Amino acid sequence: MRLLLDECVPRPLKNDFVGHTVFHVRDLDWSGKRNGEILDLMIQTGFQAFITVDRNLEFQQNIQTRGISVVVLMQSPTAARIFSRSFRAPWLHWRLSNPDKS
């Protein structure tokens, strides 16, 4: 799967998505572009998911009509501690698979 990390997501996180093709917005010189522009460019270049921390994205953009997935990383006090120690994709996968768990 082709994934794109938003510019507000730490760049080293892309190394944790083993088995996926992952780019950071900065890798593609898309820094500073508005979310709508980035989503359009993603569609044109074959990306399937956008990883961000922007909780307002769903209210700013009509995601359903674009045909891509958006994953919003949320921080709780526990998640912030895990993230600061060394955030790893298996933990992210667990959270995405178990959204009702804290």
C-alpha cells in the first residue's frame, strides 16, 4: 500500500510501516501545500492512505468522494508517552484494529 505522511507527522515514522511504500510530504516537495491540494496530488500519483494528526481534516475536506483513506493519529496521555519513547507501527496497528480500547 502507498502511504503518505503529513508534514506534521514525524518523518522517522515512515520507517515503521514495514511492507508498505511510505513517503513523507517533504520527500515529494509538497510541504506548505493545502490539504485539498495534497489529497488531489495523492490521487493523481496513486497513494491509497494519508496519515495525519489534523483532526479537522474531515471537516475541511470531503474525504468520502476522493477514494483514499485518511488515518488521524490521536494522542492521549498514554499515547504521548509511548510516542515519545519510540512510537512503533505495531502499536498503531493495534489501535486501528481496536478503536474502542484505551
